Amino acid sequence: MKTRFNPLTIRQKNKTYQLNFDTYVDYYNRLKELAINMFEWGNLPPNVDPRYLELTLYELGFALFFEDEVLGPVVTEAMLGGKLDIYRIPTYRRAYAVNGYTKTLNPKNSVIIFNNYCHTPNVLTISLYAKRLYDIQRTIDVNVLAQKTPVAILTDESDLLSVKNIYAKYDGNEPCILPQKNYDLNKITCVHTDAPYVSDKLYDLKQNVWNEALQFCGIVPLSTKRERLVTEEVTNNQAALSAQRNVMLNSRQQAVEKINKMFGLDIWVKFKNHGGEYGDLYDRIGGTDPAAIPVSYTHLRAHETVL
């Protein structure tokens, strides 16, 4: 038995697929932007782009810093291999760029900047969070739509296309105009599905997943209310947040120390405070080592002392 070609069904499936895809990509890009904007780099050489550096760490888990004879100090993607040193760091480094640039380096003339101590990228984690958010949001969309059309329509196969066209108008907020002649309304039966409204609970779940993703990026959760927290709660939350920040900050600072020593530079890196006034409260309780703060930021620490 041949399946009847139905262009309306194909268009609807394509529309649904596109909406699914767009929702996932939207959440992925929003979280990716947060992930590659976690850190602030200072005193970088002119040819080192901090955006490219963080993007490379996000996608690959490592980047290579070295000095080119023409360009000066640069950061590129790299292939790592060869023998490992006593700390299991690759000794063979092959730097490359999308324009065809390549250069072979070693531990004496280059420094590997790792994204974390596990030497892994963030792309997988961000993709998983985006998938969870996409699933919840699309479920919310379906549940809200079910409140608008809480019925299942039964009809003869001969009238299937006509009924789908009518439903498409209803779904698109258009008036449903039925032909007066040669159309038997008795052939159409509506079954109420009585879909429960659960979007509010799903939204709370989505907010929890979003906050978990923010914490992965070292950002204070959006749902936190300053006036509802006591000092002990803020301290406990700050401890977890600081630990997550240090997961990626420590490996960057370790690389900066090696780079400064090898090339005679004065580069520094610190976590960006995305929390505004409330984020400052997190930083004040538990605190940050003042010695790790660049001189240009000492006025901020002095301001916090007053507060």
C-alpha cells in the first residue's frame, strides 16, 4: 500500500524540526558566550587575541603560546604528541592556524595553556546543558499549545487533508471557515485530551538547569535573592562557586607564570565578576588573594574593605 504524499505534513515536520534546532542552537550559543567570557586577560602582547585564546581553550582544551620570528608572541591551536615529560606533558608541539601557518616547537620555546587540570574542553558540558534546556523548553511549548488545543480530532481518511488545513488555520490564529455544501460535519469527532498545565513546574526545572550551567561558568545563579540569604548561606555558596572558578583559573595562572618566566612578559589573568553588587558580596566573603589581583585593581579591594 502506497503512502499518500501530503505536503502539509512535510511542511509541519520541517517547521517543528527547525524550531527544535533553533531552540537548541540558541541555548548553546548563549551558554558558549558565557563560557568564553569567564576570564579577563591583561598585558597580553598585541598579536595575542584573548577571544581566540578562550575560544581555542573552549573547543580543544589547550592552546600553545610561543614567539614567532616575525609576528612576535602569539597563541595558536596545536597538535600535541611525542614523548611525555615526568609530569605527563607532551614534548612535541605542532602549532597551526587556519591560514596554513605551521611551526614545530618544544618545551624550551613554548608553553601549553590548558583549560583545566584534566586538559579537557568545555564544549561537551555546554552542549549537554543546552540539550537539557532545549528539551525542557520545547516541552513547555508543547504543554502551552495543548492548553490552546486540548483536543484530538478524529475523521475519515478521505477528509484528512481538509481537516489538517482547518487545524492549521486554527493553530495559526486564523478564522476557520468551513464549506456549507458537500461537507459532513458528522464525520469529525473531537476527543478532549484534558492536558494538565505543568509549564510552571517545567519553568522552575529549566531555571534550576540554567543556574547549574551558570555555576559551571562561575557565575552567581540568577534566582538567588540577596535579601533572602544570611551570611552562612552566602559563604557556603561562595565556597562552591570559588571551587568551580578555580577549576579553570588555576591552569591559566599556572601557564601565565611559565610564559612570563620564559618570555619576560607580565601577563595576568583573573576571573571576571559577572555578579554585580551581589557578585562582589560573594567575593568579599571568603575573598580572593590580594596578591593575585593586578595593581590596576587594587582600588576595588580598597573599596571592598570600606564595605
